[in-house]
Amino acid sequence: MESFDKVKKQLQSLRDEYMHRIDAIEVETHHKETPVEKDFAEQATQSENDDVLTALDDEAQRMIMQIDAALLRIDKGTYDICQSCGESISHKRLEAIPFTSLCINCAEKASH
Ligand SMILES: [Zn+2]
């Protein structure tokens, strides 16, 4: 059976990257908890900016969840098995998206 050590390392470093990103976002958002006494235009810009940061944060959290799930599947030996239909996921696809849990067919269905 093929070992996924290489991809495991790849996933772990990707995970670190997202963790750093979340840290950076949190520093940035905490920064902004200064009393609001600016004019309206500036306030609007600020909350828009916060929305962007929150969206980035959400995205990073979601990615980490997917990466964790992929790491778990590697440990369980089900890494290259589609979680939806049980077929194997092509290794080409796993190379491109190492945290995917769906084969190309199911991923296409899910995106519609
Ligand atoms: Zn599938």
C-alpha cells in the first residue's frame, strides 16, 4: 500500500500557513477595537475591512477543518477514497487538491 507521508507533510505545512494567517487576522481585528469616533465615511471603510478579514478568517478555519479531516483519513488509510461514493480519488486530483474528500464526479455534482 502506498504511503502518503509526502502529502501529509504538505498538508501539515499548509495547515501551519493557515494558522499563521488566522493569527495575523486576529491581531489585525483586535487592533481595531479602538473607540469609534471617526466620521461616517471612515467608519464604513473600517467595517468593510472587518468584513473582509472575517471572511478570510472563516475561509482559513474551513481550510484547516478540511486539512485536519484529510490528515485523519491518511491515518485511517481512507485518504484516497471518495467520502461520497466510495470510489477512489485519482492521485492527480489529490496532487492538485490534497485536502479534497471527493472524487472529481462527486465534486462536480456538489458544486451544482
Ligand atoms: Zn465520488
